[in-house]
Amino acid sequence: MTLPTDNSDLPAFAATVESILNRYRGKAVEKANAVRALTAVTLALAPESLFQEDEIPHLDAWFEDRLDAVRDGQDIKDATREAVGLMSAAAEGNREAVRRLSKI
């Protein structure tokens, strides 16, 4: 799976992801709430059978890592592309891509 190089190519939910990341960086939302929101969007997009219960903490940890990178100065557009890449793979039910991207 190739990630888009320009956020204008991203799916509509990318704006929500970018907003969550920006709000976290600006300290308008706590990390735990940002992780819950990003995980919830991912699970909502994915077929129910894609993630096992024991994989959800790993998904949370992946989003925590993305948020840490944003806090440490990673470009919001890059972080959005990474998160949307994982979420898009999940939405497609592409278990292999989700595992490769998230290390689940």
C-alpha cells in the first residue's frame, strides 16, 4: 500500500484524524482521549472480524506512538498520512497491511 504524498488525496475521515492530532499537539485534548478517538475511528471503519480483542491494546499503543511523535515535532501532515494509511487498510479489511503498518 502506497500512502498519498499530498493530504488532498486522503479520504474524508482524514480531516478528523488531522484535527485530533492538532488538538492533541495544542493540548486541547488529553492523550488518552486522542488514542480512544483514533482507535474508535479505526474500529468503526474496519470489518468487525479484522481485529481480535487482544490486538486492540496494540492498536492503542500504535496510536500512542504516533501522538508521541506529533508531540515531539513530527509534521502533522505526515502523521495524518501514517494514521490514515493504517485506517484505510483496516477499512479495506486488509489484515496483512494493517499488521505490516502497525506491527500488530
